[in-house]
Amino acid sequence: MKRAKLDHIDLQILAELQADGRITNVDLASRVGISAPPCLRRVRALENAGLIRGYHADLNGRALGFEVTVFAMVGLHSQAEADLKAFEAEVATWPLVRECHMLNGEIDFILKCVAPDLSTFQSFLTEKLTPAPNVASVRTSLTIRQSKHLPGVPVEMLEEE
């Protein structure tokens, strides 16, 4: 996929919005060194280009009662495109699954799951995930702690084109 051409102001806008999606347009414009109207035009252009997909609150899962995070490595019987899409569609219906990534190698998918407790996750595992169509194997790893959480991408690594 070809990367969009961005100048240093666009990159600054992306970095600022990624750090604080609630920043006002006036404050954003001030931080990137332009006036508010062109800043808003640039933000809208970045949204329209699909570079900004949305704005979200970063919720504290533990404070909300989600004490358990588990990564589930899933192997499928068939890797035909229709079967992969069917599995992805099924995963999309499971609220406990927060991320789903198709992998290269022995494991077909890795799922990041959150649950209030182990019992809830175990029920999901035995009633939904393991018996799902085309699932051949599931291996799980319970997280002990999270030492880094940075959503998004390292905008600072992008160079002006």
C-alpha cells in the first residue's frame, strides 16, 4: 500500500491528535504553528484520506472490572479465503475479543481477549471459541502484567515526503 504524502505540519497534526484526540482545533493549530481554519481543513483532509479513522477514549479496563487479558492462538483446519473470512466474521461478533490478527506461520490467528475474570474467559473459550466452525486448535496465554501500552503508530518515525 502506497503511503500518503504528508508534510511536517500534517505529521505534527497526526502526532498531536494521536496523543490527545480531544484537543480543540484552536489549541491544535497553535501547537502546529498555523491558524485554526487551515488546521481544520487539514484535519478534515486527513480524515477523508482515511489516515484518521476515528477518535476514542482510552478506557481503564481494570478500573471497569476487566481483570483478565488473554492472548489466544488459533489454528484452523482450512486456510481457504472463504474459511478465513468466515472465522473473522464470527470473531467480530464476540465482545470479549478486542483484537484479531491473522498471522504467518504455524498459528493462523491471535486474539486479544479481555474478561472480568477467568471463569468468564473459560466459558467463552469452551462455549464459543473452541467449538467454532473450522477451529482446529486453541492455545492461550494469560497476561501477568502490561508494561507498555501505546495505541496508534510511531508518527515520529515518519519522514516528510
